[in-house]
Amino acid sequence: MIKTIQTTLALSLILVSTSIACAQDEAPLRGPSVEPVERRSLVPSGMMGGMTDAVGELNQRPEIAAIDLLELDEEARERVNGVLLEHISATDTFFMDHLGQIQGWVAAVQAGTLRERLGALREIKVAYEPVEALGPIADRIKAAIPSEQAERYEALIAEYEQARESEARRKAEASGVKFEPIGYKITRHFEKLGQDIAASYERTLVSGGEDFEAFLSSAQLSNQGEAKVRRAVMDLVERTGFKPTPEQRLEAFMQVMGELDPDDRGKLLRAVLKDS
């Protein structure tokens, strides 16, 4: 668990559309370069048979990654986008409200005594309750999509989680360690929470803009949509003297999302969430 949280909080800095450059000589946004790949599973193809290869580590929750493998009409996409925006808003609020505590929590989990580690994890869980009070994100997404796609969505996540658990079990047995299913599930819970924290960190604090063009390219917005994003970014950095606060970045992102048409709004949201 310690290694996982350390890894997720030290993910390579991927600037998404709410992360604005703080240096005038840099482009204002940075985001992931994503090559479109057709796939039908979250589990690498090499694992489908003998489960001999390592499960690919997703840079986002499988509940979010699985959305790209669904066939959804425009109305369903809009409903899913609403769920994702609610999740982003809640997790970013959690991050900003507890920014001063997070470093201490991570330090305790990484290097503290058992008592300190357990105490930090308890504090994280309590602080994260407003996000979890929204309900499991998978359940909210399933409620927003047609039943046949909800079944496929649930199957995609279950397949991935089963493959991960099988891999963890094999590694434990190979090391002569007893595999504890309950402990594993607790670890997975905090892994996902760590991914949320890392994504919020990237959205609200990370600066730099060398990959802005790659980000816009990966989003594949319409010409009008791309122009609106560029204008919103330039307006923000000019208005704030190239030093926007995390709250101003989030406000600008929500504003531009409201100005985009449904298709571009969905594309931008998926680009923001991908690899975050």
C-alpha cells in the first residue's frame, strides 16, 4: 500500500486543461499525449489466456477508463459527463481543502510507524467522506447509461479487477506470502483514492505548458471548440498575471465547459481525465 500511494502521488506531471502556465514564455496548458487505440478490454491482450503477463497499470480509475470502451449516444454521454464533472469538483475541493495535510499523510504512510500509518489512513478516509457520500462512481455511471451498456461497463471493470487480484495473488504466492483478500481490497480502495489525489494535484497545482498543443490534438476538438479553449486560457493568464490560483483554474475550466457544444464538451472532459 505504501509503495502504491507513493507511486500514485509521484505520477509524471500531466497538465490538464485546468492547469495553467505560470511562466509567460510557456504555453498555458499541458496535457497527456494520447494515441487513439481501439480496444475491447482494460486487460492487456496477453493476459486473456494464461494470465502470464502483468496487468497494465491504468493512470485513472478503471471506472473512468472503461467509459471509452462503451458505445454511448450523445444524451448518455452528456449524463456521464455530468457524473464525471461532479466527481472532479468534489475531489478537487477535497484536495484544495486538505492541501496542508496531504503531505503529512503521505509522509506517515511512507515512513511512519504502523500506528502512524493507520492513523493517517483513517484521517484520509474521514476527510474523503464528502466525495464518497456521492456514492460509488461506477453506480452513478451505470445509472446514467442504457442497461445493455451498463452490463458491458460492469463486466469491463470486473474483468480488470479480477485480473489485478489474480496477479496480486500470484505475486504473493511466489514470494511465500499468504494472500489476504480483505487486505487486498483495502489496498485497492486506497490505490484509487491515491489516483484521485494525483489527478487533483495535476489539475490544480501543476504548471508548465510545453505539451499544450499535444493536449489539444489528443482532445480532437472542433475548430470552434479549440478556439474557445485557447481564448479561455489566454483570458485567464492575462487576467491573473500568469499566476492563477487553483480555484481560478477550476472556475475557468468549468466556464469553458459550459461554452462548448455537447460533443466538444465530452471530448475535452475525456482528454482531461485520460492518464490523470
